[in-house]
Amino acid sequence: MPFFNRLTSTSTLAAAMAHRVGAELVPVHVKTTGIARWKVFVGHPLAKGISVEATTSSINRELERQILE
């Protein structure tokens, strides 16, 4: 899978499990804002009903976005 325009080995486990049970994947990340202080960001659900590979690619793109932020 591409990650920051480089091919990487990416696990498809999260996408495969969500696909198997019909669950939505919702991106969440936590940012440290100070000593014992955090801010939680919850994104929009990733597209549902697409292939495991396409979902894994969506996960990678979301992770890229979070890192750049």
C-alpha cells in the first residue's frame, strides 16, 4: 500500500475485520496539549462496503492526514 508516496507493508487486519462483520471504521486520534491534558479528535466514518484493500488504503490516507496535522 502507498504511504506518503512510498510502497509499504500494511496490515489489512482492521479492514478485513470491519468488512467481515459490517462495522464502520471511525478514525480517532489523541493529541497531547499539556501535562496530563489531551484532546481527542473523532473523524467521519470511512467508506463502508468497499474492498478490504480500498479500506486499508483509506486508513493509510487518514493516518497520513493525522501525521501532517
